[in-house]
Amino acid sequence: MIVALATELGPWTWWIIGLLFLGVEILVPGVFLLWIGLAAIVVGAISLAVWGADFWGWQLQLLVFAVLAIGFALAGRRISSASAESDQPMLNRRIEGLVGRTATLEEPIIDGKGRIRLDDTTWIVQGTEMPAGTRVRIIAAQAGGLSVERA
């Protein structure tokens, strides 16, 4: 039944398959089915050009589709990894983005721990003993707090 339908539709079968893959990609985004759908559409375009040729059997069509799908997927992966560079690399790593900033100690550093206020947040800091009101520079960020030195 499926073979008969594909034969009746001719090269348009690949276009329909490609559009189905693109439609599923829209419903369930993941950027993977996009490349498979594009491969099917390209095979459909090739099929339109060479449909009557003896060499263009279903086996060759499936082979061309498989090669194109793998090639497009690899190219898409390369494109998406190249565009992953950000102009704000610390956007989702807030604590690491604080390194290098200066602040004033809100609470003195006693026994290696104190507090500073940056923007709207109070942070626990670690460093040598200093009185409240001292200007400090953040030199490192860890899960336990920020390391500071006198600015």
C-alpha cells in the first residue's frame, strides 16, 4: 500500500515526507528533524529532475536520502556549535561574573568570613581580617562565597 502510494505520488512523496518532518520539528522542537526534513525535500527536488530515469530507483533514493540526512545533521551541528559563542559568557553564571568587581565590606572579615553588598544582594566573602567599610576587590568565586583582597 505504501509502495503503491509512493509510486502514484512520484517525486512529491519526498516533499510530503520532508514537510511532515518539518511539521513535527515545529511541534517538538529539537533542531534534529529539521535536517532530515531538508534532506527529504532535496531528494524530492532531485526526483523531480530525474524521475523517469532507470537508475533512479527507490534504493538509490533511500541511499541519497540517508547520505544527505547525515550530511545535513553534521553540518547543522557544526553551525549550531559555532553560533553558541555569546557576547555575555557569564550570563547564567552570576557568581563567576562578579570576579574583578569592587565593593565595600558591610560586615568586617573576622576569622576569614565577612559580608559585602553588591547591587541588590549580600554576599559572604572570605579573606584576611579587615574592618567594615574597607574597599575590597573580588578575586575568585566558589560555591561557599567570594574571595576578596584589599582594593
